[in-house]
Amino acid sequence: MTTLQPRASTRHPRSHILRSQTDLPQKSVRPSVARPQTYDKDGAGAGPWQHMAQTYAWVVEQEFVRLEKRSKKTEQWVLEQQILLMDGTRRQRSDNGAPRRKMWEEMMYVYEVEAEKWMLHEEEARRMAAEREKEKARLIQEEIKRIEARIRNKRDAEKRKMVEEKLRVYAEHKDREKKGRAKAEKAVVDAWRNYEDQWATLATSSEPLTFTEIPWPLISPPSSATNITSAGVVLFLFSPFHSQNLSRKDRIRSAQLRWHPDRFRRLMGRVAQQDRAAVEEGVGAVARCLNDLMARETNASRYVRPIHFYVSGCR
């Protein structure tokens, strides 16, 4: 009868290395299948959003599990290297074998080379990162300068536009003023020409006269005696656009010869009966203004008075 002998144990050379629980096959965790949410009659219940929250929580949990596995694997590898290092050191001390020492030195040399490469790689990465930051700062500064230049150009353009607008408005104002002066000058010149022509016609005609046909000393013909003002008479007689060879006294004296009530009486017979009262009132207003102007001009012959000086005395 054959007796069964116990099998000699075949120990793995590295069976003394501890294995992490993470190396063992893990039971996969599956998310719970979302079931339709049921509600009661009053509408109570968590709602469909609860399944979304559960799914998101499961994804986050799996991410933490994955990171934990990676961390445990790294720790396991470091532990294995430490055990190998300790085992190699003990064996080297026991048998003092030259080949094993050489292999160990080569392994350490490889580790040193890899470490140096890693340090150089990290240094190069830091240098490149610093260069990227420097280039980024330079690009930002250039962009800021471009923005400031655009703002400055826009501000200068707005200033130029404002100045051009002011110059345009000023030019239009000067042009309107020039046209206004030309129009006023033409109106005065035409009124003075009509004034002289009408007086020449009155001397040779015997036609009946109305109030509007009388050549009143005004730029605009009056419609009634109330429109005959001292200011209008002064502006008409003392205008610089006519009679430049006559002084103020000569202009007043020439007007007095025409508008003196005794001299004008010979024309009153030709005035229509319905206009005689208005004509007599207008002639009296003109005569009083001319007499007052002559008196003031005589008193002020030593110095020049402005036009409003004469206007204030005519009534």
C-alpha cells in the first residue's frame, strides 16, 4: 500500500513580498439601476432628479476608488523596492559576492541617471513655464499698448471732430453774418435810392398822395404813423451805406428842409382826405426827431456821440 507523501512546498522567490489588497481582484461596483419614481396622490416623492444625484454620487465614488487604487499601487511599489533593497543588502553581506555587488551598483547608477534626467526634465519644464509666462506678460503688455493707442486715437479723432464742428459752426455763423450785413446794406441802399427817387417824383408830379406813397425816412415803409420811430429815423439817416460825403449835420439839415411843417404844407393839398390826419402826425414826429438831433449834434460837436445818444432824445 502506497503512502501519500506530502508535496514539497515550492516557495516563490519573492513570496515574502507583501501583496496589497488592491492587487486582488476587486468586485466591481455597479450603479443601481434607476427605477421610475412613484408619487402618491398628493404629489409627494423625491422626483426624477434624485436618480441623477445618485448617478453623479456613484461617478464621484468610482473616481475616488480609482485614485485610491493608484495611490496604493504606488505605495506597494515603493515598499517592494525597499524590501528588494534590504534583501540585496543582506545577501551581499552574507555571501559577499562580487557579481551581486556589481549588479547592485549598476542598478543604483541607473537610478541616479534616471533621477538626474528627471531633475533636468523638471528644470526644463520650469524654464519653459517661466518663458511662457514671460511671453504671456509681453503679449498682454503689447495688447494693453494697442488698446491705449486705439483709445488715444479715438480721443484725438473726437477732439479733431469737435474742433472741426466748432470751426464749421463758426464759419456758418460768419457766413450768415456776412450775408446778413450784405442784405442789410442792400436794404438800406435800396431804401435810400427809393427815398431820393420818390422825393424827385413828388417835385415834378401833381398826382394825389396817400399815406403809403409818402417817402418816409425809414428803411421799411410804415403802415401808420405809430410805426415812425426815432430809432428808425436815426438808423436810416446815419447809415454808413449812403451819403458818405455828407456829415451828420449835413444829413440832418437836408432832411429838415424836406420835413419842416411849413415847407411840407404845400404837399398836404395833394394828400387824400382820409389820410391827412395820419400824414400830419407822421410829419410832426419826423420834424421833432430831426430838430432834437440837430440840437444834440450842435451841443456835442466837440466829441463824437454814439447813435443811441441821439435815439434817446427823439420822440
